Amino acid sequence: MRIKRLVVRGEVRFSEKARLELEADGLEPEDAIESIPAATTVQKILRSRSERRSTSREKVHAIVGPTLAGIEVYTKGVLRKDGGGRLTYILVSSKRSTT
């Protein structure tokens, strides 16, 4: 629920990887943004394995939801606080769902 609220308020950012995946699938960032509030559940929660993380492993939320046009979009994202302590949802992967 917290992720949906952040996305609806526009407190979301895209990694370069997520933008490239959307582009490769003929999707726009707005498609990913539409799909998250429409999702009925978080599909799974993973632990980040990134070697670049200086802190403990982050939780990565995998969400699949439809756009207004009915396209299923698979997104993965993390919750992070910026320097001012404001919480943001960062999409690290976004593409058409294959399921």
C-alpha cells in the first residue's frame, strides 16, 4: 500500500536499466506508473544481491499490474530515503510481463 501511495503522489524514479527495458518493449514510463496502483498484490519480495550496495541488502518488490490499455507490466523496485529523509520508490526494472 505504501508503494502505491508513493507512485500516485509521483514520488518515483527510474533507473537507467528500467528506462531502457521500457523502451525496448515499446512502453513509456507512464505505463509502469499506471500499472503499479492497478496491481492487486506484490508478487514477491526479494533481497538485493547488488555488490554495489554499501548497506545491508535492500528489499526488492516485484509487482505485476495492467496499464489502462490492458498491457501487463512487470516492475521491480526499492524504497529509499533521499538526503532529506523523503521516501521514494525507485524502479530498477520495468518491462512487459511474460506471465
